[in-house]
Amino acid sequence: MKLLRTIRLDASDTFVFGAAAEPGEWAVSGAFVFWDKDPATLDGKARAAFRGGFLGVNSLGWSTLVQIVETTEAERASLVGLLAEQLARHFGAPSLAAAKAAAEEEVAFAQSLCTVPADSVIAVHRTYEDGAVRESFRNLRPRDAARPARVFSFLEVEGEDAPNEQVDLAALAERDRK
């Protein structure tokens, strides 16, 4: 069985997102965080999280990339329980039973993204079209077998037709320093 864990290849998540996930956290898509928000009104770090973040379940922080990892049924059950608690505590789930059902769906969706080999890295791109959130996922693989992986040592292998968006990380970092 495989699930998603956050991965940080450089420090950019710490200034791109309002809250960055810690490396190694269990992760889910996190699109549900925006269910009651109009994406057109999001700006700055909230917009960055909407467009390209996976939700770290423990911290509720965001990660640009996640890694597929092998796991056990016990770890999966623990993840479902933790996410259910977070949904009840922070997202207004009407009951723990409802939160657990929603958590189960989120974890099952995360599992559905794990069809490529373990250690593969995945990125997400979200848009809002025709009144619905659309997600596209790209699987990345290392250019070579060298480890540890560096941020610019990945090649895209799926989703190459994804929108080409430019983010000026240096300008974001400078703006945050002011």
C-alpha cells in the first residue's frame, strides 16, 4: 500500500505558503480547504496554496511536492483518524463520524494518486473552471539515480500539457522581508 508524504527540496514552501508543511508529514490533496472560498478572491499565499499545494495533515501546512511512500494498513488507519480529528477541530465537521467518513474519502483519493513507483514525486495544479475546482497532477522522476534529490534534478513525465505558470520566488521572498 502507498500513500503521500510531504517533501521539501528547498526552502521555497516556507515563504510561498502562509504555513508550510513539515517534511515527512502524511499528505492529502487539501482541495477541501477551499470549498467555501471564491478562488477569484484569493491572493498571495492563499492563492499559492490553492493553485499548487498539498495539505500536510499534521500541521495543516502546505507542500508543493509530495513523495509516494510504502505504508502499512495501521499507518493508513492512523492517518484517517488524524485527518478526521483535524476536520472536526478545524473545519467544522458536524460529528466525528462525519469527519471520519470525509477523511476516509480524502485518504482514498490520495491513495489513487499512488499508481507510480514508490519514491516518485507528485505536484498538483488547481484551477477554478465553470464553478468547480479542477486538479491536475504531474508525476516527476529524477534525472538520474543520484540522491539526495535536488529541486532542479527532476524531469516531468506526466501532465506535460499543464499550464506554464511563472512564479518569481525571489520577488516573493523579498516582499516577505519588507
